[in-house]
Amino acid sequence: MPRYIEKIEQLTLPVIALRGAVAFPASTLNFEIDDELSLRAAEAAFDTDSFVFVCACKNIDTPTTEISNLFSVGTVSKIKQSVKTADGSVRIIAEGFSRATAVSYNSFADYITADLICKTVSVSDEDSVRSQAHCRAMLTEIEKLTSLLPSVSDKILLTAKSIKNPALLADFIAANILVKHGDKQKVLECYNPTKRVELLITLINEEVMLLECELNIHKQVRANLNQNQKDFYLREQIRVIQNELGETGEVEEYLEKIEKAKLPQEVEEKLLKEVDRMSKTPFGSSEATVIRSYLDTCLEVPWTAQTKDRINVKVAERILNEDHDGLDKVKDRILEFLAVKQLNPSLGNQIICLVGPPGVGKTSIGASVARALNRKYVRVSLGGVRDEADIRGHRKTYIGAMPGRIIAALTQAKVRNPLILLDEIDKLSSSIQGDPSSALLEVLDAEQNKAFRDHFVELPFDLSDCIFIATANTLSTVPRPLIDRMEVIELGSYTKSEKIAIAKNHLIPKQLKRHGLSSRKLAITDAALVEMIDFYTREAGVRNLERSIASVIRKAARRLVEQGDNAKKIKIDAKDLPDYLGARKRLPERISADDEIGVVNGLAWTEVGGDMLRVEVAILDGTGKIELTGSLGDVMKESARTAVSYVRMVASQYGIDPSFYKDKDIHIHFPEGAVPKDGPSAGVTIVTALISALSGRRVKRDVAMTGEVSLRGKVLAIGGLKEKTMAAYSAGVKTVLIPEDNVKDLEDIDPIVKGNLTFIACRDASDVLKHALCQNTREEARDEKETDVIESTTIRATSSRPAARIIR
């Protein structure tokens, strides 16, 4: 085993930091410094016999010298020469003396000093066989490296061979041959001579392996280049032969297509440039494939082709009415567009968003509008799209790149002015690939889509002549800037009469044709349709109704086939439905048989239409607790507490003990406890139920109500009045109490409902209680007749609709 001799010394010296270089003992280093700390340290070195501590920076990209960025191991060096250059920096020639470890770095005046421990480790028997073997092993590895790295000079190799001390030879090789300054630092930090030699041999081996791998790669690239040059030469020969024979080449085919397409000038120039690039590219190269795919896609885009609009309002109205019953708002909007188009043919940029529950015809109306306008129709499904590239396309340089859905839709339509239906726009989602709703901002902006640029096509396309119709079930998930770019039309639930009309005019004929039947063999009565709507389906649209009709027709078709030639026409009435659809799936919702105390008919809006929402209140002896049950949301709980506070304010007016909240527990329950409920519109209902339960007065069973109540008893406006009144009419209600601010919404009420219900407009909760509570005495009845009625009038609807009885 070799014996080592250690020499340790403590010093404090100025610090010069190097970037990308490492100083070694017994080696001369020529470097340049320009940072202030190192310049001041070089000046201070003259006070320490020109000795400095030279260390390397960990991060060479850091412009300033920081203590945290300095390695702790460096070299004690002596400055032999320093020359100041014209740009203010100093060029220094220094000779390394020994390794040193910085115990600490200190900021001294305007430079850095280091407290050092200098340790020199040497081998006692430098001329031993082991030392000679180490030297020979390092020289062998250097010869391998220089065979692959010819930049190493012969002078360095000769000097290396003359060094007999393995420790000094390792330092010399590390300083002059190793490339990475990180590897040099590793060698410098190794004090043990034997381990330093072993580390150096390992690093040189790794560098040799890397260089051999690079050499193999270069050989393969050169071989491929030679093959590509050969292929290009042969392709050129084939091209010349084809020209001599008069055969048309690929380039000529593209040029002919571009000429026939009559493209806009900017598009034509771009495509001609791409064809020229392709003609100079080898046929089988990947770049040629990308260019070919790009040209094919651009030539398929309908830059100039378009259809002529049918500017005839009456014909368009007839087509829209043939295809759909109801949806009057959408029809009116399209007819208004046609009327303005007739006056101003250059009108464009129609961007509409249809919002409504599932199954009300949002998607199908798009095809009907396209037919009415004589435009091509193309549907773009956006449900689940979470990549911005799906809208704008991918860059054509990527493998498998393709244009976005907008350009793809235009290519599918083959005209530049189709009707594009953006289906389920509320189902877009964002991910790390981007936000597709943000990409739609340009598409749906009338001021920006005149020059829409797809990432794949990279050419401006004018979308202003397209009609965009977006559909959504809710706007809560659609970004606000996107909503701002669209004209929103809200579609409500179908009324019963509308569902019957849709079933008779569309669903039944469609299903009869689909099942190979006709109206001569099978008939479904109106009573059967009403039975299906009321007791077999519960929806805002007509999808489940269509499924029920299809189920009935399938079973009837089987009976007709089983009867054979003797089959008679089947007529399906309401009483026959249990044989086809089974027992009723929904229980009839009816008002109570008697007037009750503490039970009030409220009205609620759901995604599938309106619903009766009964409120039950029980007053129990207790300590003033309030119990709320029925799967209530936070808003509904707050509404109930507001109602209790209001009742405490007016308790004496209705003969209620003002201290009821101290010795009575109040339990407010909303039946169907498994169904979640929320919203403020049950406020007046809760107030009425509380007053009834506390005063002992009954509530009229044929009265229903809706409205939010404030702490001062004001009745505030609500939404979903159309659906709520339909539920009230179906349940047998005769009178509906509504907020006064909702009187304007009665224009949208179903005509049948409007003709069979009496609507009472209420300004505050006292109006609601006056019409909802039963009278207990003759005096109260007389007072009721003498109350101030602001106005009792009848609002007349259009000539085809019955009047709505309104009491204000």
C-alpha cells in the first residue's frame, strides 16, 4: 500500500472567481477578469506577496460574483503577470501552488477573502511500480482520447509523457485535456493522489465512449445523406424523362389545380411558393410529405364557393313551421335576419346562442334554419373538447397535424358561407393544452373573424358570411367574454299543448315511417298522448316522449305481424297504454281535498319543467328552535329564516302571540326529502305557512304562489314563471299569486294555462296573505271586500290566445 505525506497550512487570501475555468496546482493559467470584486482582489493580492485563492463559480451564467455561487475547493495561486486591457478588464497569468479548502468566505472592504486550509498530499514512493502503472494507464487512456479528439496538440502529449509523478500527471491532464469544467472541479476536489488517478481514468473513459457514439452517429448521417443525394439525382432523371415524353408531373398537377381554383391573391401566392419549395425537395423526404399534405388541405378549403340565400320571408316561415312547432323566438329572429338581408344584401355576422334544457330542439332547429335559408348545414360538436388546437388547428410541422374544426367544417360544407352549428358550447373544458373557449373568441367576434387564421392553413379566411348558431344547456359554464359575443335566446320547456302538436305532426309520423307502418294501420289518440306526457314522461323536451311513442309502435307492429293478413287497424287510447308501456311511472300531482292549516302550495322550477312545492309547518311547544328539513340548500335556508323574522314583525296583526319565538319550536318541512331544493322563490310560501300554523287559519287549497320575500315583506320577482304556472294548472290550482314585477312575463304563458288560471299580482306579503288565507269571521270577510284594490283588469292577449285574468 502506498504511504501518503500530508502538509497542512492555514491562510487568509483574496478570492478571484473564474467562470468556466479551473486552476490546478503546478499549472499556469491565463485568464481575464472584469467584475469589480475580482479586480479589487487582484489589487489586494500585492499585499500578500501576489498570492490569491482562485476558485470556480458553480453557475457560470450568473453575472455577478456571489459567495453562495463559489465552490469551496480551489487553488492557491501566485499572480505572475497582470495587464490592464482597453475595455477595463485585467488579463492575469497565475501559477497554481496547492489545493485549498475555504472554511469560510468573508466580504472584506470591496472584495471577498477566504479563510483557507491548504493541504498537500504526496506519495512517499513516487518511483514505485504502482506509480509507474498509474502513469502508464493514464497515458493509454489519453492516446485513445486523442485518436478521437485530434484538437489536442502534440506538445501537450509530449509534456504529459515526461511527467513521472502520477498526482501531477493527473492534474496536468485535467487542466489541459478535460473539456467539462465540472469534471475538472471533481478532480481538483480529490486530495488523495490514488483516488484522483482513478477518477481521472473514469472520466476519460466516459468521454471516449461519448466521442465513439458521436462518431457512429456522424457516419450514419453521412450514409443517409449520400443515399438522399442519390435518390434526388434519380428523381431528377425521372422528371426530365417525363418532360421529354410529355407526361404531366406532380408539380404541374398542383399548378393546374391552383389556376383552376381562382383563389384570392394572397392564398395563390402562398400556394405557388409552397409548390416551388416542393419541386426542390426530394420526393420521399418528410418535408415533401408535409408540403403535399398542406397543399391538398388548402385546395380543399372553399375560398370562393358559396350558396345564394333564399331571401323570401314567407317561404322561410313556412319551412320553419313545417319542421318545428313552438320555438317562436328563434323563428322570429331568423325571419328578422331575412327581412334585413333583403334590404341590405351585404349583411353578415349572425352569431346566436340558443340556451335551454335538453330535448327542446336546439340542435334540430339549426338544420331547419339552414334549409329555410338555402344554406349548407354543418354541425361541430364541442362536447368534451379541451384542446385549443381542436379549434385553431395544429402547426403543420408536427407529425399528424391537421386543421381545426372550423376549417374542417368549411371543407365539409364545400362553401364559404354555411350555417355552422356549434353544439354543446357549454361542455368545453380547459387543460394544459389550452382553453378552446378562448380560441372561439376570435371565431365568434364579428370584428375579428373577417381574417380568421388557422394554425395549419396559416392564411386568413373570412368567416363573416357564415351564420353561427351555438347551443347550450346553461350559461353558467360559458366564459363571460364568450357570452358577450353572442346573441342569447333562451328556450323554455315545451307546454303540454306544444308537446301534443309536436307528437302529432312530427314524432308519430317519423316513428311510423321508421317502423314500416302508416296511419291507416295504427293511430294514437290525443288522450293517449296526454296520458304519456302526464304519467310516463317528465321532461322539458320531447325525447322521452318520442321513446315512449316508439315503444308503443314497436309493440303494435308485433301485434299486426302476428295477426297476419287478417290484421285490423289498431287504435291506441289512454286506457290501452298500460298494455304497451306498463303501469304509470309518475303519480298524478293534485291539490289537497280540503283547506289545511300550515300547508301551502308553492311552485318550483326544475330542469325538466315546473313542479308543485308544498310547504308544511308544525308549531310545537319548546324553546324557540327552528328546524328545516327536506334537503334544502343554503339560499332556501336563509329564505326560511327571513320569513320567520318577518312573521315576528307582523305577528300582532294576525292575532299571533308576539313571543311565540320563545316558547314554540317551528318545524318547516318540504316533502320529497330526497330531492335537493334551493332558491329564494319559496319565501312567500313559507311566510303564508307560518302565519297559517301560528294563527290557526286555514289556507285555500286551490291557491298556489311563488315569489321571494324581503325582510320588510316586499315580494320580489322570480324566474321560470311559465313552467311554474304549467305545474299549477296540471295540479288543479285555480289561482296563482305572483310578484307584481312578473306580470310582464305572462305574455309567455301557455294559452290554455292562461285561460284557466287567475293570476293575482302581489306587491308585499300582506297581499299574499289576504288572498291565500281563509276568512274566520264575518268582519274579516267584510274587511276583505273593502280592501283597497289598486286595479282589477283583464290583460288581453293576441286574437288567437285567451285572456289572462290578472288582479292587481
